Amino acid sequence: MTTTSPSRPRTGSAEPLDVARLRADFPLLSRRLPGDVPLVYLDSANTSQKPQVVIDAIARHYREHNANVARAMHTVGAEATAAYEDARATVAGFIGAARADEVVFTKNASEALNLAAYTLTTGLGPGDEIVVTEMEHHSNLVPWQLACERTGARLRWFGLTDDGRLDLAAARRDGLVNEHTRVVSLAHVSNSLGTVNPVADIAAWAHAVGSRGAGATVVVDASQAVPQMPVDVASLGADLLAFTGHKLLGPTGVGVLWGRFDLLAALPPFLGGGEMIEIVRMSGSTFAPPPHRFEAGTPPIAQAVGLAAAIGYLQQVGMTAVAEHERQITGYALTALAEVPGLTVLGPTDNIDRGGAVSFSLADVHPHDVAQMLDGRGIAVRAGHHCARPVHERFGIQSTTRASFYLYTTTSEVDALVDGLLATERFFAR
């Protein structure tokens, strides 16, 4: 079996990426669009492109090892089960989990966060509080709203400063996290503001004072963090952490919920069905230990295999190198965008504790018009509220355009973005 290796050093290297060589690993990045214009893909916070090694791993699994897992007693079934469980171990190692059975496969981060919100809140009632932030993706807001409606618990949140960071001073002054707090759930990196939040500090606060002195449970939405930087669940102080495969060079249809094993073992099932059971009788059922308790039905087998291939690719590139490239390309973009007349960045304009998603408004031009004008030049960005409407309401705007970068983004692509924005500003200023 042969695999395609990435073009950069092993995990931990801080050497600069050879982006031109690395881009050759991503077939779609060489695509020409209508009008024979090159694709400039600046929408990686939405979904990342896939290297050939991931495409090959998925195709190989379907071609050579396609069977259901944990059920078939034949050779191909055993191969599929081994590949699926190996993928679980790969994910565990990538995020610093203590053991592989702390990793639950879901269909995406949204399902993982819904699983957390449903199972953690079954015993809550009036007088209990759940704390989120004003910058959350809807996937880490709506499930907690539904939990509060179901249980009578109260939802509270960290507000934001004018530069797009959590207002920690106000939160501490107001006792936002207190003895009534049962859960604190927050994004590690905002998908709309780019802000990197001080998760470890907030987790320490929540564990010290929440839930009547027993400590609140801390849930982290790491969908924008795990692809961009080294993430170690123990160092973060998280109790549960969710992310998705398709932003991590992997396929769609697979997500991850990591949890401390003792916590997972104490949680009830989320979905019922095959493989999550221990014994089933007409009078009642008992349930399998984690992680299988939370993986009802046929899981995303080929998708997990593809995710493991994506992680292997990133480990060979080196997550330290990925994070440094993200920092450099984002800094370059922030400086270049500052030269565009009428452009306002939503969120931090400095490059400290900031991820590679930059949302902005351009004078009085509607973001959809901006995106359409850029698309005519082959530049792919996102326009809208980015599943983070409360953030936009906080800053008094309906929507923004967002450019987001990754390990394959070049400075010439940022230059193309700026040129496109300058042309758009001139067109609408006529």
C-alpha cells in the first residue's frame, strides 16, 4: 500500500511551509473556472480542500475493505473494523487524549455538540445555569437554548468587547460563572471574528466555582482550532471537545466528540439503535460503555478512515508549521485589507490570538454583491452571517463577507482578493 506524503517536515517543525510544493497535493486547487480564470479558494473556514492522500484512502477503503464494522465475522469485516478503530486511535493521539475510547465519532461537530447538550443537561432544572458566549456558532448556541427550554435552566453568556474579544472583566465583575453554573460551553476559535479564546483560563474558573462547588463541565467547540493549531485536550482543561472532519482536510460526514472517559461513562445515551446496546429485552435495555454507547447504527466508516488519512497528512506537515503559516498569512491579509477604502474588519485587527478567518464589510456594498463580484474573478469567499448571527447583531450589521485561509493559501491569493475588493469598491462607487 502506497500513500502520498505531504511536502513538509514532521510534526512539531516550525520551518516555513513550502506552499507551492504543498499545493500540488490538492487536486482542486489547480482547477480553472469559467473564463479560464484560476481558482482562488479563500473559504477554508467553511470547508477545507482535500489532499490526494485523503481521496485515495477513501477510494481504497471502498475498493478493498468495504464492510460493516463490529458485526461481520468475515475477513473483510475484520479489516473494516480494524481500520475504523485505528482511525479512532489516530484521532486520540492527534488531540492528546489519554485513551482511544475517549473518542466518539459523530456525523459532524453539530451532532457532537447536540450530544453534549442533551446528555449533560438531563438532570438540570430551574436554578441551574448554562454559560456560552456571544460569538458562538449556532451549533454551539441553539442546542443549549433547547436544553434550557427543556429543563428550565437559565442561559447566560460572555459579552464581547468592541475589538471582538470576550469581555472577561465584565464577566468576572458580574459573577457570570458561579455556584449555579453547571455547564460552560465556548468556541476555541471564532469562525466569524477569528478570535482565539483563553479556554484554559475560563476552564480553570469554571472548574473552581461552578456547580455548587463541584465544578462546572466545560465544553469546547474546537472546529476552527483543531485544523489550525496544535490542540491538546488536557492542556485546555476541557471536559468535552467537538470538531469536524471536513474543515481538517478530511471528508464530510464525520465529526468527533472527545470526552474524559469517566464523564462519558456517566452520561446517558443520545440515540438508540444497533451497536450502542449491551443487552436488549422487551422489558428494557442496557447500554455499551463509551464510545460505542454514543455511536448508534452504522457509523461513518469510510469517513473516519479518510479523517485518519487527513490527520496523518497534517502530522507529517507539522501542526506547529501550519499554525505559523496561518499566523503569517493572516497578518499579511490584515495589513493588505487595511489599504482597501471603506473596508472594516469585524473582530480583532491585530494578529495576536487570532485565527485565519477574516470577516469584513465593504462600504455600503452588500456582502452578497461583494462575493459575486469576487467570484467573477475566481475568488471563493463566503457571505452572510456565517452561522453566527448574534455576533453580527452585537456589532450592528446584518452580514459580512469572510475570507478564510489555510496551509495552502498563498500571499498571491491574498493579493488577488485585495485587487478584487478594490475593483468592487470602484465599481459601486461610480
